[in-house]
Amino acid sequence: MTKQFSSLLATLSAALFRSLQFILLVTSLCLGLHAIANATSDTKETRITLEESTPKVMPWSAIRILPDASKKLNLEQVMATPEQFMRPTTAVGTLGLRTEAIWMHLPLKVADGDGLWVLDIDYPPLNRIEVYLTQSGRVVQQTILGNLQAYEQRPIWGRSHSFGLRTQAGAEYELYLRVVSNGTYILPITLSKPSVFHANALAEEMLQGVLAGLALCLLIYSLAQWINLKEPLFLKYAILVFGSLFFSLHQFGVASQYVWFGNTWFELHAGGLSALCASTGLFLFIEQALDGADGNRWLSRLMKLGACINVLIGIAYCFDLIHTQTVAKAISTIGIMPSVLGLPGAIGRARRGDKVGVYFLVAWTLYLFAAAILSGVIKGYIPANFWTQHSYQFGATFDMLVFMAVLGLRTKAIQDEMRQARSERDSFHFLAHSDPLTGLPNRRSLHHSIDTSVKHASASHILAVYMMDLDGFKQVNDQYGHDVGDELLIAVAARLRTNLRTSDVISRLGGDEFVVMSKDLNNPQQALELGEKLIRALDYPFMLAEHTCRVGLTIGYALAPMDGHDTATLLRRADAAMYAGKQAGKHCIRRGDAM
């Protein structure tokens, strides 16, 4: 099994390494070709033609940008210097991490149709987007978008930043955008007909609803398990899920619609805080999940230190002591540390055949690709499209499900521990209340049974206590030895048990003395008949492994409530009656009513 896992792990590692090499090679090649294309055609203008036959257009190839470090340029100034606009040197749909404002210019030509088109920028965390549609140097439409604008003032209510353009067939327009963001400039711009826009928006809403609903179910389940089982691992998983859930809700604009409607502070801080929360949960979850067999104290301390650093960064960010881009850089650095630190432990467990290690390796493999893709989009290296924008969300969802499997293993371990504890408890209880030879209840258990039953005894529900001693047992024990004597006692206990009701209790006090308690008898005659039945049960011999033995039975009994109202009295009178029967010749039954 170990060799198989080692071989599997080596194959997985080699494939992962080759895949990363391939991705880096392709990315470098694409960026190189992209840079060459930009260098040769920065000043060449491309006008996008809007046609009814193509209801959705991706206009990035025609976009030119003008960075504004001072953030003071106005529309008139940028329109007066069109030569300063340059083609983006980044990947399609993203300008990477920037601190300046960005002006964007997009030439348009409307070929035919009703002229109604929707401009959509599907990256909700953008703070401010000024939209100007001009014709012949004159502004014909304008609006302000962005997540800092009041939701009810948005031209089109939805997750993304969208605006309806009213144009005329055969006319040419210039579209100018001024974008300001305190984070990354991801700008997946589309121009589409209203019907296509609404269909795409609905599909995205459905996707976000499914993913958010799944994460919410996992969150509620983990919190319920934590409350029920008192297992900290479930709470740490809940912190991880909570952070991932709200990061996605913020990143895709769902939170601004339904959670913190119109709250500017949350719009500015939610992305960083939720990412820090998810990273903190990941530190704590991996620290405990991989702890135990390896017992690396240094790893545990480093994981807890990483979680503490995240908390301190989060507090500083809440009070605006550090900038969003500083938080983004910290997350991109610290965020991968749980996986890096936990990798040796996961590999070690996988080699030993531990499923926890295998699950972590599988989760981290996909997480590595997802995080690398999102990081590439954020930094402007990888194009922004449906798959790259959702890569981290899909990867995080997959990780949450894999980590749920880890929790399933932990739940099973807890259940096994509980079953083991119950088994040990039952074993101790059995040893404390049972005769080790015959397995019958001992004196302590018998007293408890009589104490409980005697309270309910009455003239119509009589309780009988039988004190029994074997006749001839000493001779068998002396002749054949203690082993045969023990075998005989076990056989006697079994035969007596078969002649009793299921509600009756038979106990061995020690040696060859047995006690039977029988409740809910109708009258004294029925009690006498039961005792006589027990005597007759021993009339035929016992066929043991190597010997055939015969023993008899002398019984003394007492009845409640007639002969006593407590355990001690009933046992004393039954014992005195049994002793009297022994003195009278044995193999008989006597009642202790007059003792």
C-alpha cells in the first residue's frame, strides 16, 4: 500500500511540475506575442462595429488607455490629446494592480438596428466608473457607475456595472471611461443587446445562488457539528467557509445587492477582510487536521502565528491604517503559506496510506492552479473571462467539499472514540456488576434490582427472593478439581436461566450460592411452584466436557411484602430458610416467613 501511494505521489508531483512548466511557458509566450503586437500597433485605431447579427461584442482589441497619475484630467483634456492613448500592454480584460486613475477610449460604429446596446463591466469591486458617450466632440450620454454609488441610483440594478447606450444606426461614437479603483483593475467589458445582457445576467445570478447556497449549507452544517460535538476542527472549517463565501459574494457583487445594501465601508473593506478570514481559517484548519501522528510543534506554532498575523492585518485594515493594495500583497504572500507549511505533513500521511494526506494533496493541486490563475488576472498576465474570473471561486468550492471529506473522517474518528468509550464503560460496568465466572449479576447488581422492585411489591404483585445452595458440589470439586467445578457452576447457571422468565433475575453470590429474584407473582402458591421447578431442573445430570456430574438444590425464599419490605430483610430470611432446609436433609424448599 505504501509503495502504491509513493508511486502515485511521485507521478502526481511530476505531472503537476510539468503542468506548471507548460503554463508558465505558454503564458510567457502569449505575453511576449502580446507585447510585440502592442509595440507595432499602439497608435493604430480600431473602430468596433455594432451589428444586430452579433448581439454580444468583446471590444478590448479596440480599447486604448491613458493613465492619469494625478487623477485630475477631465474629459475635455483627454479628448484634446487622443495621441496619448495607448494600447494596453496587459492581457485582455485586465490592467493589473495600479494606483492611478485610468481613462479608456473606445471608438464605436452602429451599423443597423434600433441602436439599443448595454455597456457592461463585470467586475463589481471597481469603485468609480465615469461613462461618457460622445458624438462629434459632444457628450450625448453620461453616467457614473461603481460600487461606491448608491445601489438605487444605478442605471441598471444588478451585480455588475452596466449602462444602456442609446445610439442611431449608421452613426459613429466615441466612448470614454474613467475608472478609479483602490485595488486591481479587472475590466471585462462587453457590449450586448438588452436581451443577451439580461440572459447572461440571469445565468450568472443563478450560478452565484447555487455556489453561495452550497457554501451556506456547509457553513451551517459545520457550526451545528461544532455545537453538537464540541470539536474545534468544525469551527475552524466554518471560519474558512465563511471567509470564502463572503469573498465570493463581494467579488461577484451579490453582497452589495442583498447583504450590506449601500454600505460604503463594507464595499471598501469586505474583499480584504473576507480573504484574511478565509486565510486565517485555512491556517487553523490545516494546523489541526495535520496534527497528531506527526506531532510537529514548530508547524503548529507557525500555523497559529500565521493566523495571528492575519488577524493583526485585519484590525489595521479595519481602521484604515494600511491600504487595500498592501492587504492584497499580504494575502498573496501569506495566503499560500498554509499549503506550503502543511505540504510535508500531507505527503507523509499520503505515503502512509492516510486519506487525510491524499485529500489535502488533491485539494492543494487544484487550489494552486486556481490561485495562480486569479493572481495572473489580478496582475494583468492572464485574460479576464468567465473561467479565469471564476477560477478561484470554483477552486475554493472544490476545496471546501474536499475538506468536508476530511471532516467526515474526523467525525468517524470521533464516533469510533465514542463507541470505544461506551464499550469500555460497559465493560467496566459489566465487571463491576457481574460474576466473572458465570457472567451473572453479582451481589451489588442483585441488591440494586431488589431495591428497585421491592418498592412496587403488593399482595397481587408479589416479589419472591430465592436463596439457593448446591447439594453435593463440594464432593465434585474435591474429586475432579476446581476447573471441573467451575465448568459445573457455569452449566448450573445456564440451566437455571432457562427455567426462569425473562423478567426474573438470577445472581451468583459466590461459591455455589445463587439467588433468584422473581417479581409480579400472583400469589404465594405461584412462588412455591417456581422454587420447586428450579429444584426439579437439577434432577438430571450435567454432561460436562470430560465428566458427568450430579448436584441437587436447597432453596430458602421470602416474599414481599408479606415477609419483609426491604432487601436486607428478604435476603436474611431467605438465607435462614435455606440454612434450615440444609439442616433438615437438603434438596428441599423452605419459606422464611417465620424467621
